[in-house]
Amino acid sequence: MGEYRTGLFTRLISKRTTFGWIFLILVAILGNGKILHFFCGLPFVLFGEYIRILSAGIIKKNEVLAKEGTYALCRHPLYFGSFLISFGLAIMSNNLFIYAYFAIFFPLFYIPTILKEERFLKSKFGNEFENYRRNVPVFFPKLKPFGFKNFSFHQFKKNKEHVNCLMIGILIIILLIKSCNKF
């Protein structure tokens, strides 16, 4: 049974991006919020993307344990940013199906992903990760000042976050146009 569960989690993790794209498409198609919904959800989307941009400009995946900037606030700021973006898009869409999709699929995909990454980081970085893990929360960030000194635009592009920014920007425009038509 444990092998089946591990295999299921591995398959779920591998489909995380696919279900994320499906979510964005569903929001674009089914989103039917009014202008109030748009402006209530927009701060979550923008702040989530801001966190993702800062995080993508720091992390050097599988090379160095990221512990500075947004990674000093929580161990998985990219996923926290995705959470805020998805939550904001659900508000903007004002559609029960979108809310349900978010509530079911976000934890279903991201909890196993976080667990797998934590195991990998422990095996790769050992005590360095253990010390980091003891001092930094896993998902919801500590509220404290953080620096930008290790942010790199080159790293941001290498991590392909610009694609996410473009897609979120297009989706914001689509939802704004749709919400203005309901004004």
C-alpha cells in the first residue's frame, strides 16, 4: 500500500503544471466576476506574482539551498505565491466551480510536492537544510523584513518566471474586460 501511495503522489506531482494550466484556462473561460470581484482578487494575484518573481530570481534549483530573500520567510515561497495567485483568480472569477477546483486541487498537488522536495533537500543538503527547516516555516511566511541582495534577473529568466508573468498578465486583462462588461 505504501508503494501505491508513493506512486500516486509521484504521478500527482508530475501533473501539477498541467492542472495549473487547466486552472488558468478555466478561469479565463468560466470567470464571470463583476468589477468588484476583479478588484478584490487583484491584490492577491499581484502580491503572489511579486513573491514568485523575487523567489525565482534567487533560487538556483538543485545547486544551492536558497535561504535568503523570500526564502528567509518560508521554505516554499514560489508555492505560496502560486497559492495567492490562485486564490485571487478564484475571487476574480466568482465561479463556484473555480473555487472548488482551487480548494481540491491546490492541496492535492502541492502538499505531496512539498513533502517530496523536503525529502530531497534533506538528502542533498543534510544539516544545513535541517537548521534552515527548524528556523523557517514551511508555507505561510513569517512576517519580517527581508533583503533583495541575491536577486538576479538572469536567474529569474533561467527559471522561466517571465512566462508565468506573461500568462498572469494576459489573464488579468481577460478578467478585467469580462468584469467591465458586467459593470
